[in-house]
Amino acid sequence: MSATGEATTSEALEVWIDQDLCTGDGICVQYAPEVFELDIDGLAYVKGEDDELRQRPGDSAPVPLTLLQDVVDSAKECPGDCIHVRRVSDRVEVYGPDAD
């Protein structure tokens, strides 16, 4: 987890899922169904503000501040370690497997 986690709460964040590592467990959907959804292929995807799934590899969606803790918990609990949360400004991962 990033030592700057607290500082990032006021910054715009985005989340993306590495489908190659997704186990289809659905924990992310349980935590934040407004942000994550399982598709017909059994893998999780992020949803944009338009509620449409972002299905291209590396596609991201904004993290609403009101759902930040749910998204962070999803990243922490994900058995596939495939959920990445990064700052929009510099694309540095603040939560997820590649966070410092």
C-alpha cells in the first residue's frame, strides 16, 4: 500500500482490472457494484460513468470519492491481485499489486 494513500483521497483516481489475472471470484462486485461488474465471460470489468463496461485491456474508470474505500477494499481482497487504482495526474498506482 502506498504511504501517500491519505494524500490521494483529494486527487482524481481511476481503476482498471488486468483480466489476464482475474479469477472471476466477484469479490470486487460485492464491494463496489457501482464500479465493477462480471461479464458473460466470467471476468470482472470496470464500469464507466455511463454504466458501460470498459472491456479493452487497460481500460480504466474513474473512482468516485464516495466509493474509494470500497474500491480499495476490493483491490486488497482480490484473490487474483488484478485490481489497480492509480492517480489520474501521473498514473502512479496507489493501491493494488504495483503500489509502493
